[in-house]
Amino acid sequence: MVAPFEESGQSRSFSLALANRSLALLKLGEHGLAIGDIDLSVNAGYPEENRYKLIERKAKCLANIGRNKEAQVSFGEALKLLEYSTCKEADKLKIKQNLENQKQTLSNTAVNTVVNMSNTAVNKSGKGSNKSVAQKLKSPNP
């Protein structure tokens, strides 16, 4: 890839090319490679007003490879970067809600995985009461 670079080492053209390639890689299921292009794109000077989109994409890639905690951090970062977007306020509200929903869904998925793993461990050991682990976590006196 050839693109003009500033003395600072940044290139808008290069950053946009990497961002576009990261989308193609995401669609191909090459999540690790997409994350690498996203990070390079940000470092190359990807425009701040659209950076939330790139970080949301990174969050999705991280979630797809099971790096849920990092994905949640990236969703949070995307929410903060949304402030710099030049889109209409009504659109920002929709995007914000979408990002928050994705972050919450990821959080719920992680909790359900832990609960399911705990239920499996209790069932395999043959120990434990008739209460499920999920019920025990909710009740003050398991």
C-alpha cells in the first residue's frame, strides 16, 4: 500500500485504507488481522470524528474471539469517542443506545457463561442443593 505521509508519521489516506481493509477482514472472519489494521489505522491518524466506528468494529472483533473484557472496554471507548462525531444529535442518541445495548449484551453473555459453567461444576460434583447457582447468586442466603 502506498500513501502520502506527513512528517508526524500520519496519513489520512493510509488510515482510511486500513480501516476499510479491517471491515473486509471482519466480514471474512479474520478478527485478529482486523484488530491489527484497526490499531494501525488509529495510529496513522484515522479521523477523530469517525473513530468511534472503528473502535466499535474492534470491540466486535474482540468479542468474536472471546476477549470479552477487552471488547467491553472498547465499547466504552467508542461511547466516549462518539462525542467527537459530527453527525446529528438525534443520530448520536441512536448510535449511543446501540453501543450501550451491545456492551450490555456482551456483559449478559459473560454472566450467563459463568453461571452455566458454575452449574455444570455443581452438577458434576454431585454436591450442592437443589437451588441452581443462578438462584444462589441472586439470593442473600445461599
